Amino acid sequence: MQISGGPSGRPPNAWDNIARDALDAVAAANQLRRPRDLDSGAPDTVLSSTGQPVLSFASNDYLGLTQHPAVRAAARAAVDAYGTGSGSARLIVGSRPVHSRLEARIAGWRSAEAAVLFTTGYAANLGVLDTMGRWASVICSDELNHASIIDGCRLARAPTRVYPHRDAAAVDRLLGDASGPGIVVSDSVFSMDGDLAPLADLSSVCAEHGALLILDDAHLVLDHPEPLHPGCRVLRVGTLSKAVGSLGGFVCGPRTFTDLLVNKARSYIFTTAAAPAAAAAATAAIDVIDSEEGDRLKARLRANIDRVRPGHRSPIIPIIVGDEDQALTASAALAAEGILVPAIRPPTVPVGTSRLRVTVSAAHTGDDLKRLTEALRGAGIDA
């Protein structure tokens, strides 16, 4: 059977050329990336491809809970009770008691009226912004927000206005020009710089204008020092895939809002429910976080951050290099010493701000932090 070209006159293999040329362009820009396999989730691990021992400072397992015995045991018990998958979307037949228990546990943990579970934090941002954006006159989004927020804004029907990083005064002006109810969306802790959003100022501006504040707490593992204005209506998005050590995402807030998401959010309605093992693991991990042991883990994390950069407000410690090649060279120099710190380059960060992104965990030991700081000094890098 002979297949002729389409109306454009392109030959049948046009997409091979498109894919090859696009990939060549990525490589020419020195932005080609591939996954690397590690033999375990612990900081002290091995590169699967080479067998090289490495000490990882690249994980978002901020409290080390992916390896916690109670979390692992909960996942195994859920597999025995429910099997490996849910088999359907929640609103069909995919919901299990473990999902409902997790939602109730999240609501209690976050002092919210209710919570709704999504399969990932990415899906949670898509769902909340696509849904709530149907009634917004404008969405105000921080210029350094995560890609999932950016994509959620693209799905929303409301126009998006990007405001300068952490600039609450700019948000005030944008909401003042809006023709109706607005939305302000921001990371609480920004994923590439590790700095904090001005929550007190943002919530005050939202309260004044009657805007909905949506906060992505994906990297919020230590307490944020700024309280929210009591007159601000807020939805908080979170992930179960980082400090909680499992997989999934959630939105919590007033029950009217979470019930609306259950009935309107496409990334909730049209996808299979989270695996029961992930939900059970997350519940067990939250129990650990919300306990004296969790307080000790956060205190250890705080101390470990201070070993690298005293007073820094989050486990994400960026070391700005600037040039992409220099960032790659610095990362390679650390890798030669058995220290895994990724080089972050465009398009993840703006051109000219390539960096080493150090992420610190409560699972790192004092010796681990000493090895890191000595390797940085040896490579001529100032943390």
C-alpha cells in the first residue's frame, strides 16, 4: 500500500525530520538532557549506568521519608489490601477508603475544612486553575512560578497577567484594573531560587480586592514565617511527592471549593485514581511529619541547610554560575568527587542564570554536608 504525501506536499517521513531537527537544535544549544538511574533513594547511592558511588544533593525527599519504615510498611499493606492499582477514575469505581482517609488526614494536617486528592501536584495545579479560572476576570501569576502553574494558567479561560517576582504592589495594580473577581497564584517557596513568596502582602492585597489566592506549597517543608490575612479566601495546593515521600497532589480549603473541583476539574475527573499504595504511604508519612519525630526531622533539616548556607529559608540552595557551560563544568567537577549536584539550565531557568541547585535533606549526615562543602571549595565554588 502506497501512502502519498498530504496537501502540504511533505513526504510521509516529514515527522522524522522534524523530530531530528528539533532534537539537534536542543543539542546545539547545549540543553540536551537525559535521565540518570540511581540504585536507591537514599542520599548515599550508586549511579546504575557506571556503578560509581555518589552522594546525592539533587532529591526533593526533604525529610527522608521515602525510606521511613512506617511509610514503606503502609505501602506494602495497601498493596495486600487493595492491589497495585485503582482501576478507574475516582468518580467511577476507582475510589478506595485509603483515598478518603488521606483526604481527611490532609485537611486535618493543613487545618483546612476539606481536601481533594489529585494524582500529582502538577495535575492539582492544572485542575484548580482551569476550574477557578472559568469565573475570574484576570489571573495574576508570579514570573518565577512553576511550570505546572504556567500550564494551568494557559488552560484557564481568564487572561493571565505575569507580575514581577514577589511584587505585591504590582498585584495590587493589576487587581485594581480588573473588571471582576481575580485570582492571584504563587509558589510559596520558589523551586529554582528557594526564596519565599510575600504571603502577608499578597493575602492583604487579595483581601482588599476580594481576589482568590492560590498558593502552591510544593516545596514548603519548613514553616513559612508570614501569616495570611484573615479576610483572604485561599486555596492551597500541595504535593505528596516531595517532603511527604510518596506520589500525588492535593488542593485544600473550604469544602465548597473542593467539592467544586471534584465536579469540574478535568485533571481529577478524567484520570485513574492514585495507586492505593501511594495514598497509604502518604497518610503514614503525614502521621510522621505531624509528630514529635517530624519536628526532629525538620530541626535536622534546618541545621543541615545552615551547614551549607546559614539562614537560608528553604532546602533549595541555588549557586548561580551564569553561563551554561560553566554550570555543566562545575557539576561535572563535583561528580568526579562523587557528589551529585545537577546543573540547571535554560529553559528551566532564564538565560544567563544557569546554576548548581543543591537540595538538602534531613537524611544527610554531618559527614555528608562536610563532603559537599569541601567539594565545593575544592572546585572553587562559593555556596
